[in-house]
Amino acid sequence: MKKYKLLIPTIVFLISITSSAQNSNRQNTPVKVEIRKTDSTYQLIREGKPYFVRGAGGTAYPDRIKAFGGNSIRTWGTRDAQRVLDTASKYGLTVLMGLDVARERHGFNYDDTAAVRKQLNKIREEVLKYKDHPALLGWGIGNELNLQYKNPKVWNAVNDISKMIHQLDPNHPTTTVLAGINKTLVDYIKERTPDIDLLSINTYAGLSNLPRTIIQSGWNGPYMVTEWGPTGHWEGLQTKWKSSIEETSSEKAAVYKNRYETAIEKNKDKCMGSYVFLWGQKQERTPTWYGVFTEKGEESEVVDVMQFLWSGNWPKNKAPHLYSLKVDNKKAIDDIYLSPGENYKAIAVAFDPDKDKLFYRWELMPEPTQLSTGGDFEARPKSLDGLVKPGENGNVTIKTPDKEGAYRLFVYIMDGNNNVATANVPFYIKR
């Protein structure tokens, strides 16, 4: 009897080692991803099966990506990459892994051959580290390297990185991510970066016309849309004092749906899929412009639309729908000038499709003065407390700041089920 008791821990220990080894092997077994061409059409193939990307740009809330019908995550670099890949595996998602390539607008010189070589060697180490992870879908070499650039040698560097990746990793395609697309840019890519497997484009208001723009640019190969979303702050209307006017969350929802169905869903012969932006929250002109969630993780009407686009099903409980937000009975497009230290009425008109009771959160803040470019960090302005007096049914009274300048009034309308509608109105305090 004692003999068997001694053997049992040993057997358990051996089973544990075997199980750990099997798990380790699975973590280091790459899944083959490729692009296949048939006549004039292309198809992304993963593990031998067609794979259309229904992706989210950003690593927040991977469980919600899966639950809402998405299948992939896009990153902009390898920071925290192991956790992102492992989490993606947990939820059955893939990762388009970004490789952070230096930008000329940040001071990098592509005539400096030593710096370019150092960058290549650094990226080589990143590729070696993550190339065999089963959640990996492909490599995104740089992000918007064409933004405010002059030296076309950047595309030679991208090609060298792609060639290096293909030598080390035969299982995953390479791409480079562009800010928009035009013929001059495509000509450079064709001449200097022929090694990439597909092209990736970030576009916002231009998404509706993207298929036509791609043809006019001379690109006949496969592509992905790696960022798309609301009308960009540089594309829409502005006030007389140059504050960009943001769409409400409900206007964005309509825009997302229309642009996706028009430009992505109907062009699967060459479009390999897309990554909606931003699956999370960030400050860029406002705290609500690009994120489909609030800072608290509340879901806007855009999230409802994405669930429908990805899965074909609307959520059981939808976000509130916002009709309008007015200050002093004026909309954002009316160029609202107010006097300092005075009281003004504001009203938000909304309804809830599920007849949930609505709750209102208001915020007043100055416009940011240090504005970012290309998605770089932008500090969130500090809220001005004590100037908004809530009323009932979306009515408030605001006391305007004493300091002259540009401000915004924000409203967050919540349904008690983690859903939200958002809007803001810029106004100017003038003495």
C-alpha cells in the first residue's frame, strides 16, 4: 500500500509536466495565414478556411468584440504584445500586430542608413518573439508613414522590413498602413515596396468612396481598411473660430452603418476586412470623438451598429437615441457666441428605444489648446465644475465662464444598462 502511495504523486507530477508541455506547444504553433488570388479576386485564408476580418482597432474589451461578432484586434505596436496575443487566443480572436516604424514627422531621417539598420534589427527581434503565436494574423509595418512626409526612402525601409519578415515568418502576410490613398503614393509603393502582401488604408469620411479611389490610384491588389469611423475632425464643419463640429453618437451610428455597408461589405472581392476605430476611448479634439465607448466603458449607439454589422443581430437592449443638443436655442452649426458670467438654457432631446429611464450627465470644458496630429497624445482639458445646474428631462442652466475663449458643453445620456448617447456643442465667450 505504501508503494502505491509513493507512486501517485510521481504519476500526477508526470501528467502535469506532459500537460504543460502540450499547452506550451500549442502556444508556439503558428496558424498559417495567406492571401489567395482567383482571377481578379482575392481571399484571406486562415488555417485553410476563408477569413474575413471583422476587427476592432484597440485592445480594450476583447470579450465584447467576441460577444458582438467580431473576430480580430489591431494594434499599433508590440507594447504588451504577449498579453494581447494570449487574451486574443482566450476569446478566439486574431491580432494584426503593429510594428512601430519611426515617422519622419517625429524627426526620423531615412537618409541615415545606420538608424534605418538599427530600426530593422529592433523589429527583427519583435518578429522573432511573436511570429509563432497562434493568434497572430499578420504584420502591420508602420502606421501612416505617409503623413507629413517628404522622403520616399521610407518605403524602401518598409520593403526591407517585409522581406526580413518573410524570411523569418512564412506563415503570416505583411502590410503597411497608409493615411488615405492616392496615385502618387501607390506609385511609390509599387516601385519601392513590392514585397508587401496587401495594402492597408486608414480613412474616415473618405470610406464611402474608397473602392473608387483605390481604382483611380492604380492599386489592383488586395487591401484592408485598418481604421475607419466617424467623420474626422479635419473633414467636417467648423465654427467661425475654427472649432471642429462633432457628430452626435446617433449621427455617428448612421454614418458607420452606411459607410460599412457601402464600402466594405460590398467589396469583398478585394477588401479583406476592416478594423473599426476606436474600440476604446481617447482624447482627440474631444473625449468622445473617436471612441465607441466612454471613459467608463459605456456603449454608444455605434456599438449597437457594430454588433449588427458583425453578427446580423441587434442587441436586446439598445443605446439611447439623441435627436439634438442646443445651447441658447442654437445648434453647433449656428456659431454660438455667449457673454461671460451669464446664465443660458441648454436642452438635449433624446429617447430610449427600450423605454428605459434616462439619466443625464453634463460637462463643461475649454477647448484643448495643444492639438495633436495623426492620433498623437493629446491632453484632456480639465472640466469646469459648478457651472452647470441640471434641470429635468434634459434641460440645464449653464453659467458661462468669465474668461473669453472657446468652450464645449457635453451631455452623456444613460439608460441604466451601460448604454449611452453623447453630444457636444462648441461655443465662444466673447466680451
